Amino acid sequence: MNYACKRLLKENGKTIPSGAKTMVQLVNQDYRIPDDTYELRLPHYEAYGSPISKPISLEAEYQSLCFSDSNPLQYKNSVELISKMDGIANSMKFMTRMETTKGIFLEPSDWLNPPLIIPLDEDVLLEEGERVFFDIYYRAALGVKGFNPNISKTE
């Protein structure tokens, strides 16, 4: 989009879609292989019949992009998540909503921006109302390999 806007978009032109907003939350994902106790913790999209994760925290905004602006290819943000129940978080769920035009969003689906589940290196035991902070670094064009989360619980 950076290239297209810089080279192709005419003055006063608009992009369609106009932007995207990515939310994140801590979840518990069942990684067990059916009929087995073995866990296979791999990043995956929550689509096409994959097991649905159980939300442990409230959602928080991770990133908001306007496609007519020049956007960074490397992105780092700190986000505070609040646990909405007692539980164990073993993954992060990223949900991207596309903004078609100002204020009109398309929700994630199997076909467009399905929710992305990224396993955590270590499980996080949470109590209801507990706050968790994380710094996440993302480098564009690397896909899942571009994510590098660092999570810490507050005292």
C-alpha cells in the first residue's frame, strides 16, 4: 500500500479499503491433537473448522492503519490487557477489521483476515481483573515469523 499510494494514488485520491484496525486478546487455545493428549502449538488462523479459542482477556487495540498514509514496515507497540476471568492464557489472538470507508468495518471471516492465533512461549496464569502488559514487535512481509511478543504481568 505504501508503494501504491506513493506512486499511483492521485492527489486527493482515496484508497479502498481505507484502513485496518487490529485488536488483540489473550486466549486459551486447545492444541491437543484429536483423540490424543499431545499438544502441537503452532500459529494458525481460526478458520476452516479449526478449534475456536476461549477468550481470557478483554480486547485491546494493537494497531490502526490508514492506507492512504505511509505506514511503517516495522511496528512495535505496548498493550495492556485486562483478564476478564480466572484462567490460563496460552496464546494471543489478533483480529483485523478492514475499514472499507470512514467508519464502516468488515469483520474477520474465513475469507478475509481470519483471526490469527500465536502461541505464547509460556502459559500465563491470570485472575479476573488482573492486568497484563505486552510489547510486541512486528516486521511486515514475514508473516507469522515477523511476530515477537514479550509479555509481563504487573505487580
